[in-house]
Amino acid sequence: MADNNTVTLVITHALKSGQAAHYEQWLAKIMPAAARYPGHLGVHVIRPTTGNDVYNIVIRFDTLENLTAWTKSAERETLVEEIKPALRLDDHLEVRTENVFWFTPETPALKRPAQWKQFLITLAVIFPSTNVVPRITAMLFPSLHGSLLLHLINDALVVALVVWLWMPVMTRLFAGWLKK
């Protein structure tokens, strides 16, 4: 298990055409339900990019036991049954105990990319984000220049961009290179 004893559940849902609004309403029901379970540490929804219909939901729990309690619960099973007609494919669950799941292969037969490749992709995401975001926020919030609040805003925006936008895009874009 990971050093910090957390476990991550990655749920992939491919939607049928025209089901995004219905799915978003369903997310508004299931996310608070999961949050009520012991050990729930947070959830991130990676929404589809243009021309795509795949949602990835990343849920973190403190232990595998607490994660299992949620995934096997009657409440979750009922909610998943409710959304199944909107899905193109079955509910796909993947449990990850690694902190950096972006680079974990989809099947155990594949090797994890070389660390230097992981480093380059991560640097390609972090470097521009940490240089562009502060320039934009400095223009938007000139009165906060040099303040702890502006640093918090910058950090929050960079993390959000990395987690929800750049890393999913970059790992898909460079998937062939990462697997070589």
C-alpha cells in the first residue's frame, strides 16, 4: 500500500450520446453519498474533453477496507443501477494504491513508464502552469500582490489545472511514447 496509507478508486464511465446532463445530476447525488462513508478523503471528477464522452471519477479513501465498504454498499449499487441506462459500457472500477496513478499502466502486463519520462511529462505540465498562472492572477488581483492569499489562489489553480486538465490530457497525448 502507499506510504500514506491512502487508496484511490478510479471509476470510468463512457456515456451514451446526449446523457451528459443526466450524468451530472447523478454525480450530484452519488458524490455526497460517498462522502458520508468513513475514511472518505475526497473526490475529483475529470470531465470529458471535446469530442469525448468518458468521465473519470477519482475517489480517495484512507484504507482499502473503507473503500471496499463504499464500493460494496447497497447505496452505491442502487445508484450505479440508476445510471446504467446512460452508460455505453459497464461501470469500470480500478483501485490504485500508488500516489501517482497517472503513470500506472491499465493492465498489470504493461510496465510503468521510465521515471525520466514521468519526470519530463510532469515538468512539462508544472513549469508552464507555475509561470503562467501567477502572471494572470497578478493582473486579475493587483491588490493582493505578494500576499499569502494570492499564493494560495495560485497554488490552488495550478493544482486544479494539473489534476483535472493537464495530466489527463498529457498522459493520453503521450501514451505511445510513455509505453515504449
